[in-house]
Amino acid sequence: MKHLLYIERVALIRWSTLAFMAALVLPLLFLRYGNTIAVAQSALSVMLPIATAGLIFPHARVPSSYRAFSIHDRLLLRFSLKSLSLGVVINVCLTLLYGLAIGFVVNEPLSLHAALMMAFAAVVLSLACFVLRLWTSDLAAWSAVIFFIVVGLPVGSGMFPGSPILYAVIPTTWMLNGVRYAAYVIPVGVAVAAASAWLLRKAVKRV
């Protein structure tokens, strides 16, 4: 297991973090060509979920491939949890750094409530993406991510201000609108995290 975790850390440093940073830096290049706030909001709504999925899916791929082999349930679960924890920590740190960068660019410092919501959303989305990749293929997992991004764009842009339930059930709106609808987002996020944890335990338990 130590050898596998070492390989995964190396892969994270070489590929996942670079891909994450590339996905997040790209929108910043276009800030000078359009409405700064609109570009920043689009980046939060589109690039953060993509970057999260791109970072977490590789972590889930290794435990997923080992499910077919004769590895003890507890060993596989422990490896999966270590793999997930590594991805979550990196994801939260990079998400908060990106939030700070966006706040600096648009001259709106990141508030404590916004930072806590971004960290909460990053953790929940990381866990959900990890379990999604455990249970499905890359194509199905990416299709689900793209679906929520496309659906979340009109909602996150403010087209349905009187429908807080929409913001709660579409995770890609949490980064941008989570603080405003925290009373709806937090219970849904906790429920998603609990369901994901149960599915993670079920995925590595042989019956």
C-alpha cells in the first residue's frame, strides 16, 4: 500500500495539480477582454467543477481497478480513504487559493463565509466525484459532471432567484451562490456527503 500511495503522490504532483492549475488559470487570461466579474463568475461555475473532477477521478481510478483483485476489504477501504483524503486536501487548498485570486482580480476580498462555503463545496464535490468514478466509467462520470455544469449555468447566473431549491440540488452553483442559499445548500451537501460515504463503503465491500 505504501508503494501505491507513493506512486499516486508522484502522479498527483506531476499531472493532477498541473491540470487543476491550468484549468483555473486559463479564465484569468481572458479577464482583460470582457466583463471582469462575469468572467470570474463563469470561472467559478465552470472551471472549478471541471478541475475538481479532473483532480479526483484519477484518485478513484486506482481503487476502482483493484476491486477485482483479492485485496482485503479493510485494506482496500483504507487505501481508498487515503487516496480520497489526499485529493480532497489538495482540492480544498487550490480552490481557496483560486477564490483568493479571483477576489483580488475583481477587487472583492474573499469573505470568511465565502471561504467556508467554498471549502465545504470542495469537500462534498470531491467525495461525490470520487464515489461517482468508483461506480461508473470515465465517460459516465464526466457526462454527469458536464450535465450539472450546463444545467447550473443559467441557474447560477441568476435566472431563477426565487427558486432556492434549484441552487441546492445543483452542486455547480454552490461555489458562487452557496452563501446566499446556505440554509438550503448545507443540508443537501450533508446528505450528499452521507450518501457518498455509504456508497464508498459499499463499493469496496464484497458481498
